[in-house]
Amino acid sequence: MNKKMGIFAKISISLLAFWLIIFAFLPNILVLFSSFMSKGETEFLLFDFTFSNYVKIADTLYFSIFLGSFKIAIITTVTTLVFAYPFAFILATASKKYRALLLLFVIIPFWTSSLVRTYALIAILKTKGLLNALLLWIGFIDTPLEIMYTQSAVYIGMTYTLLPFMILPIYASIEKIDMRLVEAAKDLGASTFSQFTKIIIPLSLPGIIAGSTLVFLPSLGMFFIADILGGAKDLIIGSFIRNQFLTFRDWPFGSSAAIMLTFIMFFMIYLYSRASANISQKSTL
Amino acid sequence: MMRKLYASFIYFLLYIPIVILIIYSFNASKYSIAWKGFTLEWYYKLLQNDSLIEATLNTLHIAFTSAFSATLIGALGAIALYRFDFFGKKFLHSLIYILIMSPEIVMGISLLMLFIFITMPLGFWTLFIAHVTFSVPFVIVTVLARMSGFDLSIIEAAKDLGASEWIIFKSIILPNIIPALIAGFLLSFTLSLDDVIISFFVTGPDYEILPLKIYSMVRLGVKPEINALSAVMFVFTLFMVILSQILIKEKK
């Protein structure tokens, strides 16, 4: 690799580094800093070092919000994983001829506005909506189900919106698997079950972790899904942070919750890098 | 057989709400789910709504300028990242990947804090900065993917033959990464167009953009106009994504 940079390359790197440091790195340091400050009466921040914002998170009132949000995020992550894994496997092992097209139809919802996709669910879930009309028509139920503005609606909304974010990383990791390994195991008499549990799933672990990160974190933060479908406020950490910043003006407290999310992100990135390192180590043996 | 059935089921789940949304945007009935005949009334109403038109123009303005800047900063950065070793390269690399994973809400409040600290009025410029910031990593990843496998010895050869940096950039690198540049631009444009959470924090009261306008309308309930607007946004995204995917997939 070239070590001598021309002036052009220097400017390119400086521009990128400048932008990311000023507008991404620095603001996050600001959040970290503010999470140890106190709330001022007139100013946003009082420069007075304290751990109280983190202690406050453990307060029963707030803690139940966080716990509830984690419950939603975990259930969403598990549900999307259960739906996505077999689908990603089918896609990754489909004939090459159709694979690109099949993939495109997952990429489209991946990039489509989550707000539009959340909104689209209302017509289906509302009391006089299509789901109830269909179930009543079949005779499955006698009275329409109340789904909108309940936690079920939030689960459905999160699972629906975030499903593509689970499918794509898992697809990418399964596609990379050398299928000769599976063939070899088959020849040696491994059952379909042990082919999955001993080869395919362990080798696609980085994809599972990446997908879980891309689902878990947004399902803690996407307040508009909780707002539009759940109705109730303060249901998830994202709405909590928003309210601390925009309604209660308690920046330090909101910052401490944001730092918690960042911390979870780093933990998941750590898990991911360990899983990938594990695999590359094994494949060189 | 089971495979096809299951795959179709997932595709069905992914698309049915959007398909229904688009169908209902042409339904003459305002509130009920019953089909009362075809109409273009809701699309016509969109065109007459001045504040919606203004929000659309603002959104396109932000999307265009931020996608253009993100592509410029991201592509130049990616080329240098690929070609050279320098102090802090690893840090920059990590920052890029962390930004892609980073929860939007954290980016939203962190930028809000920065803007208030430097007393920058919330509006076009703050939105612009935020959108460039979340788009740049995606441009870099797209361009780096295109460059991977690019034989650096070609550049060495050109250098030995006396080509300047500018000639190398213009005649060797640029023609190779043009599809990734356009794809990066389109993806940035789409990201900007669809962003709700980050924009929610960094926009000012005088600068309305479409996703936030839709958000405030949706909170008041379902309206056929929103169906029409969402349908337009979906079709627009569809077009951009398909185009960008064709460009990414195009043979190197």
C-alpha cells in the first residue's frame, strides 16, 4: 500500500476526518459529558459533576419504563430472528438465477421509510380494519379485536418494520458459508438437524448478531412506532429520551439514557467482532 | 415446495400493508374500508395543499444538497482510505462503522446539543449537517465495496509512466467508481427523504419537511391524503432503490 500521500489525498482525508470528528465524535462526547452534569434552572446544563443521572435510571418509576422497553426490544428481536432465519437461508441457497431479484425485494422495504411502513399498518390493525374484517368474515372471531393502541400493535409494528434489517445480515453471512462443508457433513452421515446446529448456525453467527443489533437498538429507540401504534407515551427508551430533551428539558438525565444505548451498541459490536474472529480463526485451522 | 411457500409468506407480509395503502389511496370512500370506486381526488388534494408543497420542496432541497455533499466527502474519503495508510486510519474506519450501527435517537440528541452549544439556529443548515453526517458512512461503504479488488498496481504503473495524481484520479479511479458514486448518491437521497428521528430533533419551526409533516398528520389519524402522499413516497423510493441496486451490481 502506498505510504506517500499527495496533497489531493490529504485534503480528502482531512475533509472526511474533520466532518466526522466535529459532527459525530464531538457531539457524542458532549452527550457523555452532559450525562455527568446536573440540570440547571435556566441553563440546559449545570457544570457540577455527579453520578445522580445514572442512579436515577435505577429509580423504580424510570426503571419500569426501561424494563418495559427492553422487553419489547427482546421480543421483537427474537420474533424477527425466528421469521428471518429460515427466509434468509432459503434466499441464500436459492438458485443463482433468481437470487439477485429475490434479494432486491428485501432491499426495497429495507430502504423504504419506516414511517410510511408503520402508517400502512394502521389500515390493517384498526378495529374496523382489514385484519378484523377478514377474521370476522372467516368466522374466527365474533367481535373485532382491539389491537391498535395496545402493546400487541407495537410488537407487530416493530417486527414488521425491522424484519428486513434482520434478514439482510443473516443472508450475507449464510451466503458466505462454503456449502462443501455441509456436503461433507452430509456424506459423513450428519442429520439435517445437526448440519444446522453444528455448521450452518455457528458459521452464520456474525450475521445473527449483526441483524440482532440492527433490530434491537432501533426497537429501543423508534419512538414513532410506539406513538403511532401504541398510543401510550413513555413506552420505550426512545420516547423517554425525546421527552427528557424536548418536554422536561432535563438534558443530563436524557443523556444518561442515551449513553446506556451507546453502551449496548458497543457491547453488541464487541460480540460481533468476537464471533467473526472466531470463525476466521477456525477456517484457517 | 415448503421453501417456496415460506418465502412467499414472508414476501406477502413485507408487501401487503404497502399494497393495501396504495390501493386505498385510490378509494373514493373517505373513512370506511369498503371500496367505493376509483378516484384521484386525494392526489389532487395533495397538489392543492400549499404547506405540503412547501414541505416537499424543502425535503427535496435538503435531500439533494445533503446527498451531493455526502457523496463528495464520502467518495473522496473512501478513495484515500483505500489507497493510503495514515495516522488515525483505524479510528476513522471504526467511527464510520459505529455511525452505521449508532441508534438514530442518540445521533439526533447529540447533534441537537452541539447546535445549541454553538448557538446555531435550527433550520436548513442544521438539517443539512445532520443528513450529510448520517449519509457519509453509507457512501463510504458503497464506494469501498466497489474499490475492493481494484488492482493498485495499475496506479503504480501509471505513476511510473509519469501520470499526475489528477490524471490518476480522473482517468483511472473515477471511471471505475462512477456506478458506486451514483448509487451512493441515490441511497443518501433516500435516507434523507425518509429520516424521521434525527430530523425531528434538528429542524426548526420555520423549516418543515415532509417526513415530519406526515408524522404530525399521522398522529391525528388516517386520512386518504396521507395514503396518497405515502404512496407517492413509496414509489419514489422504489425507483431510487432499484436504480441504485442495478448500479451496485453492474459488472466491474
